[in-house]
Amino acid sequence: MQKITFKNGHTTLCEYIKPTAPKTQSFTVVYTHGFCSDPFGRKPEDVKKWCIEHRQGFFRHELAGHGSDKPRFEETTLNTYKSQIFEIVGEIVEGDVIVGGASLGGWLSLMAACRYPDKVKGMFGLAAAPDFLKKYIEAYFQPEHKELLAKYGKVEFPTNDFTYVITQQMIESGYENLMLDKEVIPYAGKVRLLQGMKDAALDWRTAPLIASKLAGQDVKVILMKDSDHRLSSDADIAELRRILGDFGDVLKVMDCHGDMPYGAPRNDEKDGCL
């Protein structure tokens, strides 16, 4: 891990493993974690493992105000996080990109895909939660929350699974970046959305709604009947790996044997390939 200072002034931990496959046969998966979470759990670790196994690149980072930057959390807004992923995809990571992430990370990944449609060759969401701030306010905001927000500029926001601290600036930035109120989400690339139907923090019907609004046709929603918001069971991880493999045909993968199915076993040393 190394620290990187973004243009927004926040310094957070990140990891960037560049692909070892030839340029025309590779991409980098940019993974973004969820709100009040971190990029070091089972899901990102398995994404990293898959990328290394398949000689693809991998980039993960702490969102501003999270992890090593947690003391500055209340300074951040959705626009802070958005500027980070835009900088990562647009300036830091070289070559083609697959963006993906959990919950808030799915929302940010959708934003990046729409902002850089030529560079972003695909997107995956794990309980992707665009517009979640608006939804939480509508579901949980009571008069006492408004009083606390007016008095302190922040409020604790409970859900069935988590309790968040939300600032007035965070709420305002959430409304500035709504996606599901639009008729079309203007990204036409390949998209895979994994969603647990026992998710207590996010309505599982959000994933089909996202799918219905995306401009592209190569969009799939995978519903896990017994999974929750964390999507960390063995079955969830197996499905995540299948999703990653599904992005293999985004690029035409070639090697010295000619056309090979993506992820096919390599036998370079034995066959004398260079």
C-alpha cells in the first residue's frame, strides 16, 4: 500500500497493480468500497486475487474521510468521492478500465463510467446504491433529525444494518448527483449488477431499476435470494468471480497460440512462448 494525495487535498491509502498481460489484452479493475467501509475486506481481496490470476491490473483506494483519513470524514461530500474516482480513472490508471464497487462504490463507478465511456469498458455493482442518500432521508428522516441537522450540521442516520453520520453538505451533494431520477443513465458498456434479496440497507429492486435505465443492452442483474448487503458469502464471492470472468470478452484476448478463450490455462513455459 502507498499513500496518494488527490487533487481534492485528501491523502489516502491505495494499491495499484499494473497488468502484466500485453496492452491489447488487458484492463485494470478499479474497485471502490462502500460508505463508512474500507477497501480491505473479502470482496476487494478476491477481486485482487482474480486480477493477478488473469494478469489484469487492479486499483483500490480509501475514499476521502475513510480509513487512514477518517479524522477528516465530516469535511467530505459525495463530490469529494466523485473527484477521486474521476482522477483515478481519468488520470492515474493507464489503459482500459473496468470500474466496480460496493454500495456507494457502485454509485461512484456508474458516475465514472458515464464520465469516461470510451476508457471504461465495463462496470459491475455489488449492491450498487445510486441515490442512497435521498432514499435514506425519505425512509428514516424524522422531525428530530431535521432539528439536529439544523443545530449541529450533522445527524446520525440509522438503517437496519448500519448507523451513519450524515452532514448537511453530504445531503446536498447527494441531491446534486442523482441518477435514478433520469430517464436514461448514459452508459452503453457491459454492466453486471449483483444484489442480495435479503439486503436490509438497500431495496433489492434498485438493481433491476438501474438496469432498466442504462443505455446499453449488455446488462445483467444477478439476484442472490439469501444474501444481504455485504455480499460476502462463499456463494456471493463465486458469483463475483464469474462476473469478472464475464468481462474477458470486452477485449479480444490473444496469445502466441492464437485465439484462446479468456481465462484458459496457459502453458507458456512448457511450449516455449515468450
